[in-house]
Amino acid sequence: MSPPAGALPPDSTARRDREGPSTADRILDAALVSFGSRGYEATSLDSLAEGLGMRKQSILYWFPSKEALLEALIDRSAAELAQALQGALDRAGDGWARVEAVVRSVFRVAAQRPELLGLLREVGRLGPPAATRLTLVLEPLVARASAFLESEMESGHMRRHDPRLLLLAIYSTVVGMVTEVEVLRALGEEPTARSLVRRRQEILRLLRSALVLERGEGQPATRSADPRDSWDQE
Amino acid sequence: MSPPAGALPPDSTARRDREGPSTADRILDAALVSFGSRGYEATSLDSLAEGLGMRKQSILYWFPSKEALLEALIDRSAAELAQALQGALDRAGDGWARVEAVVRSVFRVAAQRPELLGLLREVGRLGPPAATRLTLVLEPLVARASAFLESEMESGHMRRHDPRLLLLAIYSTVVGMVTEVEVLRALGEEPTARSLVRRRQEILRLLRSALVLERGEGQPATRSADPRDSWDQE
DNA sequence: GGAACCACCTACCAGATGGTAGACGAGGCG
DNA sequence: CGCCTCGTCTACCATCTGGTAGGTGGTTCC
């Protein structure tokens, strides 16, 4: 492994042969959890190191500074997120099924790595130095999504909206439904795995009735009654 | 003015006779801006004081600790928010008009005091000690909103949803559309006042088509074409 | 005039923060 | 063996953090 320079070597994400994840990856994992839930500023290198059973200086050996750690984390997380979305998109069908596939993949991420979406928010809040880095990686996906929505509207399958604002609305809703634990709690809903499934169902129904133009437009738009409403064994 | 105890005297929000806002209010204003945009942990009392042209100790004179300042700020902000929403609700009509009134009032707040919604998010992220305080004040409004949505669904004016999850979705969307400046920028939309109006229009159309059950359910659900699409002169 | 109070100040402090310098042991390799 | 690199450590450090102690000038009230 090569500690120098903020940019990690290409195999930094890979598992080492027979032994668990590399030190750099373990640090990134811990940083993801802490940055994504408690926040960047509220996380000290000392507390991070303590949770890892090492000294702060070891973290600074792998990542020359706290900011460099954040950048590396953003890079890795953006790649992971992009991959999840890409995969879902490549396997998805057409029209509404594509939207559904994306939403499902985001919820799958939320179930497996809840902090990843938290980090997304955090980075958005931290602004330019960090945010632009994230944007750079996710931009192609945004463009793809935007183009897709536009074509769906053009062909009359979806209601007309400003594609970018629609995208922002979908983003906000989905990420909010997943990350706003406190609001959830205030609403008397416990943030359990079961609740997450219900939230996904709800948001899909909501989006569907908001977006999809049924041919007759008169259908009752009932709940999907889709039996495969769990991602556990997808 | 009475500095002792975290609870400010009842006139702390009021303007003093002929001279600007009270010192305590000026501090709260600065705290709102900084907490709401940069975040609570990332804001130091020193930087806050510097922006106010005073010493940190003067802040600690009015608010015994940083946490007490946050609590006082939450109380004031919650009251302000609750008042805005209450007012909008009391003046609003029935059915969809009520939803529209609430959304409009939130956007009005966003235009006049952008950081207030940022603080809302921040408090949600900070969790229990602070979040419960906010919840306490806003809870009656949530109950009112929830009951309203439920009755609308009962009477067949709105699509059936879990009222609380629907509320969370609406909250996330509206607050996200207002506070996610970085995402906005990533989407190529500059966070101007004009853009804010467009976002409000878009979200209202979106919500309307998602929620409202037209009698025939077949109407084109066109854009509202409502001429009073600016809040500048209500 | 003087006591009391008010709003703000200077002078500190203990602890935490991100970061540097340098040593140490383990292992690879000529 | 001797040398070097790697990963981690101990020992510091300057700076900043929230917070305490104790003043100081001005106004109010008796």
C-alpha cells in the first residue's frame, strides 16, 4: 500500500488476500459512519482512531490530513453509489420501471450502508471544496437521469415538469425519507427495517401517481400489490 | 433585560423602543445564520462574537453556554415557524388549498429567512437533546396536519396514503427543494430568488398531481396558471 | 453622594484539535 | 548479517475550544 499522496492506489477498495479489509479501508469505513451520522466537523481524528483501536497518527499516516481523508472517502463513496445506480439502471426495464429501479437501489443502499446517504447530505452541506468533488463523479448519472425523464415526458408517458427540478424533488424525497430519522421519530415512526420497506412502498406509490400518465388517466392507481416487496433476497 | 437562566424574558423578541433589536436578539440572529448554514459544531462562539463586533464573553453573558444559546434559538425559531404555519392555516381555505397555503408559507419563510429551514435540518441532525425540544413545539401542528390529511383521504379528496409517511415525504421534498443549494448547483440551477419561485411552482404541481383525486380523475391537471405567483406583495 | 445594577470587557484556563518529528520493531532482501 | 522500507507508535506543539473570574464604566435609584 502506498500512503503518500491523498489519492489511494487503485486496489485500496479491494480485499487483501485472506485477511480482512486493508487499514486504509477500515479507516474509510469508520470515517463513513462517523462523518455520515455525526458530521465531519463533529468527528475528531482522535475519536475515529479510538474506535479503530489505533492512534490518530496512524490515520494521518494513511491520509495526510483530515481533509484528505474526507476527499478519499467522497471518492470511494461516490464510486460505490454510482456503481449501485449504474447497475440498477443497466438491469432495469423502460419507463416507470427505471424510476422504480433507481429508487429501489437507493433504498437498498440505505438498508446496507445507511451512512452513505448521510454522507451525501453532509457533503452537500459542507459545500464547494467537497461538494464539487462529489458532483464530478455523479454528474454523468444526473445527465442520464435528466435525459431519461425528458424523453419520457416527450413521449407522453410522464407529466411535464422541469427535469432538473423534478430530479431535485425526487432526490430530496428519497434521501429525506431515508435519512430524516429524527423527523421520523417525531412522527411516531420508529426507524426500523420494516419501516424502511413501508417508506419505500409509500414513496413509490407517491412518485408513481405524481409522474405517470396512465393511458386512460382514470385508473384508481391502487397500491401495487407487488409480492416482491423486499430486497433481502433480490 | 435579564441574562440569567437560559430562558429569555418574554420581550426578548420584541424591538426595544426606538433602538434596533436587543443584544440577545442580535446574537440569536447571528447564531441562526451560522448554525443554520455552517452548522452548530462548526460554529465557534469566537467567530460568532467577531461577526457581532463583541467578545465571546458577552455572548456567554446573555446565554450561559453554547448549548443554552442553541436551545434559546430553537425555541425562538420553532415559535416563529409555528406562527407562520398557524397563520397560513388559519387564513387558508379547504382541501387542496390548505396544502398549498402551507407550502407557500414555508417558501415565504425560505425567501425571508433562508437559514431558518437550514436550522431545522441541522437540529434534526443533531438529534435528541435539541431535536426533542423542537418537536415539542411543532408537535401540535404535525397532529393537525396529519388529521387534516386523514380526513381528506377519508372523504375521497386525496389518494390514500399513510398520513405520517406522506407528511414526511412532503416535509422532505419541500425542505430539500429549499435547502439543498449544492444539489441545486450541481443540477445547473442557480439559487436565486427567481429560481425559488419556480421551485415552488414545480413542487405545488407535483404535490397536486400526486395527492389530489379529481372528481373525474381524467383532467389534464394543467399548471395552475395562477397569476398571483409571487409572495412579495402577498 | 453612594450603593446597586447593568452590559460588556480583559485575563485566564483546561482540555481538545489537527498536525509534525522522530523512534521503534517487524519483515524483506542483498 | 546489515540495510531499508513499512506501519505504527510516543512525544510534542500551536491553536482553538467553551467556560470562569473578576474587573470597569455608565446609569438608576435612594
